[in-house]
Amino acid sequence: MSLPNWVTLSRLLALPVLLFCLENPTPDTRWLSVGIFLVAAMTDWVDGYLARRLNQITELGKFLDPLVDKLLILAPLLPLIKLEQVPAWGVFLILARELTIAGWRVTPSLTGTTAITGANFWGKLKTVSQIAAIALLIAPLPVHWQLLSLSAFWVAVALTLISGAIYLLPVTDKISSSVEKSTSAASRPDTR
């Protein structure tokens, strides 16, 4: 366990407080939730910076960081469903993508490598859009800001799906061509 990995795990400490504050939110607890959420989200940058600066990039860190990021994103979305600020099916789309990519990234037979790959540009853009949307949705903003908050949520959903497709397409192409080669080799008659 390196220092960057401890910073990553510290994000988990924010989740119970965040969920408690959003259980029966008041304007004050909503602002507190926004602050907690944004500080926790900023530790994602801190752990990456420390890992690079201290030369402590590890396979464990590559696994933990996106997992904790997913928990940080999904946890506040659940009370937002209950508060009827976002539809459950939109959150399901995010959850489905996140679980698919998480499983895909750590399954060597699917990725063609034993190393856990880090996030690409689209994955980072997706995360930033999710953080911005959730912060806007949590904040006790005036009614005329609700359309902006909900629009930010749908942009985040769209980027979530796009980044998932971009992540999966090159790997599925490799799997398809591997299956085609196996099938054509098996269908050739034995000329011995």
C-alpha cells in the first residue's frame, strides 16, 4: 500500500457522510455535500499526481482508483433517484457501463494483456462530466438552474456511453478477428 493508494482509499470515507447528508437534505446539508463530494473528487487528481511524482504507479492503484471513482459517482446518484432529481434508468445506464468496463479491464482474456489499463482521454472526460453534473444536482440551486443540472446529467450519461464504446471497440475487434482466424483454421481440411 503506497501513499497514492491510501489517498485513493480516503475517498471512500466521504461516502457515508455524503449519503447521510443527502438522506433528508436541507440547503445547508446539500452545500456540505457538494463540498465533501468535490474534495473527494479532487483526491482523484492528488493520488494520480503523487503516483507519478513518487514513481509509485502500481497495478493495485490502477485497479483501486477507477473502482473508488465509480463508487464516488454512483453513491450520490442513488439518493438523487430517491429525491426524484434524476431518472433511475439514466443512472442504470451509467452503472451498466461502469460495471462492464470494470469487469472488462481486469479480465486478461478479454483485453489480451495481463496489465490493467488506465483511463483514456474519453474516460477522463466522462469522469469530469459526471462530477460536474452531480455537483450541480446536489447543490440547492434556484429552480431556473434545474434544467442546466439535468442537462449536465444527460451529457454525462452520453459521455459515459461514448467512452465505454470507445474503450470496448478496439478490444472487440481483436476478439472478432481472433475468433475468425480460429474458425477459418478449424474449417480448413487437413492436407497431411
